Amino acid sequence: MGRIFEVRKSTMFARWDRMAKAFTRIGKEIAIAVKNGGPDPDVNSALRRCMANAKGVNMPKDRVEAAIKRAMGKDMTNYEEVVYEGYAPHGVAVLVETATDNPTRTVANVRMHFRKGEGSLGNSGSVSFLFNRVGEFKIKNEGLNLDELELELIDYGLEEIGEDSEGNIVLRTAYDEFGNTSKALEDRGINIISAELTRIPTTTVELNEEQAKEVLELIDRLEQEEDVQKVYYNLK
């Protein structure tokens, strides 16, 4: 019984860690969105996106409101978005998006993780060409007809439509059409679970199990870094 309890406790703590990381990431995104577009989600589409994502990870409403208020304060941390590029072992391309108040600290930490993981941090543009930046929405499949929805949204930038493993509808749109698609969904009263700008690899690298494990260990360390928001890679 004790062993089962320990396993369950470990799983519970891991879930809490993931949730805390998600809340921190969204809090930084809210700070950047408010700084750039103000605290009113009705006129700040980036803030609306952050609030949708907060709802998607069950971030309490009062924490979202508190994050917006903090972002309006004089003492709010001034976060800067910085993207780092490099290679994991075995030629796997890696893009690291960060939100930091100290780029000198962040680049040192990111470089350390690459070095310890037998990878290498590259220059700007060294791997970004291997990824397409797109908008991605997840919406609840509440009796929606995918064919009809596709026809409705194709004029608003929709490029791909499908379903995930949980039965939610996944929409992908051109990067510069993200706002148009978002507004089209909102105007139709469609329940958005999450909305984000993401990066999709144009080519992938296939490795054996042992090699893939080495890559994923580096990815995991990068994802645990405090200043890191998202990590993208082209491992198949």
C-alpha cells in the first residue's frame, strides 16, 4: 500500500509542477500582452488569447485578474521575449521561446542546458527556417460539422482542421491571419479551449529509442527552466 501511495503522490506532485509552470507561463504572457495592448480584453486580442489559454489549463479567474492588475502596476517586471536556436544531439533542431527580465542570465542558462545535453546553442536564424509559425486553436466539438466549419473559416485564414486524441477540434491558420480567425470564432460564439501561436517543423529527424531519449532529456531540462515559455523541436 505504501508503494502505491508513493507512486500516486509522485504523480500528484508532477501534475502540480506542470500546473504551476503553466500558470507562470500564462502570467508572463498576460504581462507582455497588457504592456503592449492595455488591460481591456475587448480591444486587446493578445490578452483575450491569454485568458482563453488560462481557462484551458484551469487557471482560477481571480489569478488571471490579479495578473492583469499586476501588469498595470508601476513595479511590474518588464519581460522581454527572446528566442534561442540550436541543436540537440543527433542533429535535432530546437527553438526555445523565453520571457525574461534578464536576457544575460537567460542565455547563460539556456547555453548551459544545451552544453550539458551534448547539444549546441546557435545563432539567430540557424534553425528557425526549419519551422513554420502558425496559429493553432482548440475548440470543443459541440455538435459542429467540420466540413461546414471549414467552409465558414477558410476566408478567415484557416489552413488545416482536424481532431485531437480527446475529440476536440484543432484549427491551424496562417500566422498573419491569427487575429482574423480568432475574431471569426468569437463572432460565432464558439467555445475556444486554447489559442496560441506555435511552430510546426517542416522536416523531422527520426532516431532510435536511445538517441531519442537523449534528445528528450535535453528538451525536458529546457522546459523546466524558469524563463522558458515553450520549446519546439523536429524529432519525429
